[in-house]
Amino acid sequence: MKALVLSTLIAAVSLGAGGAAQAKPLSRIIAEMGLTPADFEVVSATSTALLSSGTPAVGQERAWLNQETGSKGTIRVQSVQDNCVILQHFVQPEGAEAAREIRTRRCKTADGNWILAP
């Protein structure tokens, strides 16, 4: 689970940075986004639940809230192509005035798991 969370974090930052991602320590990436590792666990679980609730369709969304930190957000299916989806993550860390948008891409494997893809 932690490996998936770390992969989600790295992919999200890479996609959210408009292709200009640079190698940074994980602690710095998390701090810059204003989220905690526990927040990313909630984001990952919410993404998995969204994709596991049937065939994904554009516009489907699910909200999340980390009760411990107060961070919150929404995950929306932006596009579906073949066995892959682009997810829009609207993330609002506790105390932030506005949400930040991050995009990730997940593809469904032959065994039915949704994994991050470049």
C-alpha cells in the first residue's frame, strides 16, 4: 500500500508539473503540496474505490476527507480511453484557500487492478 501511495505521489507531481518534473526528495514534494503521507493514503484509497465501482465514465467523481488532518478533495474521471483513465484530483490541504489540480493516469491490468501509468 505504501509503495502505491508513493507511486501516486510521484506520478501526480510529475503530471501536475506540466512535464517539468525534477527529482526531489519525497519529503519536499509532500511539503510543497501541503499534504501529509496520510492524506495520500486517503487519496489512493478513494481513487481505487472510484475505479472499482464499475466501468468508469467521464464525469464520475468521489470526494475525500482526511478527518485527522482536515485536508480534502475530489477525484473526477476526466477521460477514458481503452483500459486507461485520466483522473483529475482537486486537492485542498487544511488551511489552504484554494484547491490545486493534479492529474494522474491509471490503466487496468489483465487481473483487474488499476495501476499508475506514465
